[in-house]
Amino acid sequence: MMIKKKDRFETRSGKAYEIAGRWGKDFILSPIKESDDECLIYTPSEMEEFLETGHFKKVGGVK
């Protein structure tokens, strides 16, 4: 799966994140909820694993 800026993902617990960009090869995920200011940083292999195991599911993005 190709992951790009503005793609949105949801965790099993229901928290929604958007790809804010990259830092080197790693993905930076920014929370959608404005009261949450904790960003996440994952390697491409971690993102792939999280998607395969269902930790994250893609919920949309901006075209």
C-alpha cells in the first residue's frame, strides 16, 4: 500500500490520525482531534505491520 500525506488511519481504540509528512523515511502521524497534540513517528516497516495486523486501518484521505 502506498502511504502519502493526508492519508487517514484509525487505531483499534478509535483514535484517528493523518499522515502529516515524513521525517527522513519515517512517517509522522498527527492526531485529527485538536485537543490531542501527541504525534506518532513510525518506520515504513512498522506502518506495514500495523496495517497487516489491524492495529491501524485506513479510513480515507484527501485526493
